[in-house]
Amino acid sequence: MLVKYGGGIVGASGSIAGDTHARNRFGNYVRARTKPINPKSPRQMAARILWMMLAEQWRESPMTPAIREAWETYASSVNWNNALGEVVKLTGYNHFLRSNAARLAAGLEMVTAGPPDLGLPNADPDFVVSASVAAAKLSVVFDESLDWVNEDEAAMVIYMGRPQNPSRNFFASPYRLAGAILGDSVSAPSGAQEFDPPFTLVEGQKVWCRARIVRADARISTVFGCDPFAVAS
């Protein structure tokens, strides 16, 4: 159902009662709210444990008031877009959690010190993903000239969305971690990188993928994606 707001309401995002409000390129719409079939799957439980651990880490050694203040300084310099596209500021705590959750998912070490560089890493304009049933792999192409590629403890973290019918034009979730391309100051990654897909590949189905770049100082880019692709034979 498409909607047009008035009376002081110019947009809405999120769920109220049984309705979920969202927006796509055709405008605002409302759909029935759906709940996960299994809200306590092993993946979801692992993610919750990870976030709980990081939240506890924020309060414990080696974190100090000075380190937490460094994260707040970083947060105050970074603009963020909320679900309505409005520019907001996250807290240092928010940035500490999102940065280190991505680092740990990529197999990197947690970083406690606040980032000294006050800005987000750039997205990769050359990010492209493809896949085939025969190869049973995701193939990821990236810009090899970006700084993170030659940096130890940096990475591009890749996520794959659940495959959809080829007629589908929009996709929001769910995504699962597919893997990470690790930066290396001695032997930088090059060429297409392959990963085992976290969802089963079926010929003709359409797949969305997205990624984030995380730097050695814990700065992490916003999520960026590539054009969806049809799985090849």
C-alpha cells in the first residue's frame, strides 16, 4: 500500500502495531509487519552474544574515560543518515560497537582506542559480485588501489542476501556474512576473490550483495552494495 503523509508528517520508518512503514524509489509505503520464524536461531544468538560482549567491553579495562572520550570526539565529527535520510550524530558507544562487531566478524582483532582520523572510509565504486551454480562460489571484484588493500588489520567485509525470484526489484533483508578480504602490507590481495555462499545458489535466482570497509584504526564505512545479479549455471 502506497501512502502520502500530511498534517505535519513528512515520512515514517519502522513498525507500529501490525504495520511497517518504509520507503523505496516509488515513494512511501506500508506493509504488514512480519516476524522472524525463529528469532533464536544459532546465528542470531551468536550475534546477540557478540554485541553483549562489546557492550560489556565498553565499560571494562582497558577502556578508560580518556579512551571513551576519544570515541565521542570521533563520533561528533561523523555525520550519519537515519532511516528517513536525515543527518544525525551517533554516540561514541555506537561507533565502538558497530566498528568492532564488523572487525570481529572479519576475523580481525578488537580495537579499543578511538580512531585518530576523524572521518569514514570511502565506499568502493568498483565493488561487483557474481556467482554460478557450477562454481558454487561468490566471486568478488574490488578496487585494488584503495588504501585498505595494503593495510594490515584492514578488510572489506562482504554480505550476501537471501536469493530472490528474478522478478523481484527490491530487497532489504536478511543478509548473512559471506567472508572478508583482508588487507596486507606485504602481499596485498588482487584479482577476483572467491567465497562460499552463505545461502544456496540456484540458477536464475537474483542475489543482492553488500559490503563495508573497516580500517586498522577501527573506522568503518557505511554499507554499500553492487547491482543485483542472476545466478549463472
